[in-house]
Amino acid sequence: MSFISLIFKNPFRNKSRALLAIIGIGIGIATIIALGAITAGMTSALDETLSVGGADFSILSKESDAMGTPYGTATLDEEWLNKIKDLNGVRYVEGVYIGMVPVENNPYSMLIGIDPNNEFNVSSMKTVVTEGRMIEDDSKELLVGKLALEELNKSVGDNITIKNQEFVIVGIFESGDPSQDNGILSSIKDVQNLLDDSGKVSIIYVYIESGADVEKITNEIDDKFGDNITTVTSITDIEMVAESLDMVNAASWGISLLAIVIGGIGIINTMIMSVYERTREIGVLKAVGWKGRRILGMILGESLVLTITAGIAGSLMGIAGMELLVYLDIFGSMAPVYNIETFAQAFAVAIIVGLIGGFYPAWRASRLPPTEALRYE
């Protein structure tokens, strides 16, 4: 039997012990995959909201209002629209009001206020009316996203009560963005009145002229108006959300460290028992000319085979678990995103566990005197 064959076969001689080691490490790997997918999903969903319709950047208020509009920011006066529009290089600006309101059985439905008379704004939202018609201004009409409509179990022509006010569904839209398709569009005036915030917007989308420098324009805005507003090119620019994402990433790395410690102990135990049971076999290999470093390489290889198998199993467990949660609609409109960085981190953990856990048993096996190993019963 070849050297490589031994490395792949030996770890699974005791199937029960190997399975327990794989499960133990696999759970840690699955958690890393799950947390990574959640973090990437949150970032992707919020980034899409901030750059809706291809906006070059967004503008939010700097005021702190944890109970107000999304992302922990206060609303802005509509007068900011003209101030930003007058800057060189700015092609167009659009104010949108986004509020979380109770609708039917969902206490946190996303209500988006837009100007229905502005064709640029409607097209920038990438919304396609698949049934019914577009809303009209200040008419208490709703355009409901495809996903939101399924949850509400309503159809075009039905009424919905929002904060004791009656609205009628006049159309259904689909954008392809789950975060938008789980929302409800109404005229910005209706949303402002509903939330007692007339003349305000939650977010300003900025579109620049072709060839203009985004960084130059955002720096100019920050220099002129930095005390009141902040420019955002991605979700990581928002301090509160960035801190939340950092916390999730820290938790992911903490679990990675825990997986290394627990998995390392498990692998040490598994490989020590394997070496102990194969003492005579190792003695025979040494007697026929195997060097200590070859024995060392074999045991380390076996350890890596176990942990990489655990990495594959853990990755599959993580994906299966996340897809189950998506199926149960635990995350609502947010979809987990799997990227190569998350899997690279998970397999890096698996390899580190294999090297750490397998080193001592491998070193011990390589140091066994052949005569003593051959006398072992």
C-alpha cells in the first residue's frame, strides 16, 4: 500500500472515533460559515438599499436617533435636496422616506415614500409594475412588493390599514432585490403625513455627471456640510452598522479560535489513540527503513485528512442550516450570501486544527524506538 493510501485510509480505521472528531470540528466550521453568510447578506442587502437604482452615493443625517429611521439616523429637511443638487458634478438627487410601520400581522413592514410624478425616481428604484398601476401622489395608494404581498395575503384592490389610516393596493411591483420586494411603496407625501414628519426625507440618493469624480464630490459635501450630514458610499461607512458588522466578525473569529482549541484537543485525543493502537505497526515501518520524518509526515497527513473532511462536512452543515432558516423565513427579506472568503477562513481553521492537533501525536510516533515498538503487544 502506498504512502498516500495509508494517509487516507488510516484515519478511518476506528470509524466511531473519526466520526466524533469530524462532528466536533464540523460544528465549529458550520458556525463560521453561517455567521459569515449572515454578515455578507446583511452587508449586501443594506449596500443595495444605499445604492438603489445605481446611485453613486447616499446622504444621511448625522443626528443620532436610534428610534427613528433606518440605520439609526434622523430625517433630513427637504431643503438639502437643492443644496446638494446645486453642487458641480451632481446630475440628479432624489429624497426618499423609509419608515418601519406595523402592517397587518407584521410589526416591522418597510414603507418607502417616493415621488410618483418623478419618472427618474421610479425607474431608479428598478421597480416593474407586474399587476395594476403606479401609485398617484397624495392619494393613499400603495404599490406592494411581490414578497410583501405574499406575506400579507392581499391582492390589487384590497384595503390595508396602516396606523389607523386606510390605504388601497393599486399595484404589485417586482425589482429583483428581496429587501425592496418585501417593502411597500407609497407617495412620499402620504408617508410623511402618516409618520408626522412633513417636509423630511430619510435618505438622499445622489447621481453624478458622467466623468465626475465621486470622491471629490463627497469630500466637498463633507467639507461644506459635514456637521449636519454624512456621505455614504457603502454600508461600512455608517458607524453604527459598521460596529455591528465588526461585532459579528469578531464573534466569527472567536468561534474560529474556540474551534481550534476544541478541535485541536479532539484531534490530539484521536491521533494519540491511533498511534497507541498502531505502536507495533509503526515499529514494523521503522524496522523496514521508514525514517522518523516519514512517520511524522504520515501522522500529520492523517490528521489533516480528518480535519479537512470535517471542514467539508461543516461547510455543508452550515449551508444546509442557513437554507433551512431561509425556508422557515427567519431572516425575512435578507438572504445569506456565501463568498470565497468565508469558506477560505473555515478551511484555514480546519488546517490549523489539523496541524496543531496532529503535531504531538506525530512527533511521539516519529520518536518511537523500533525495538520497543516491536515488543509492544
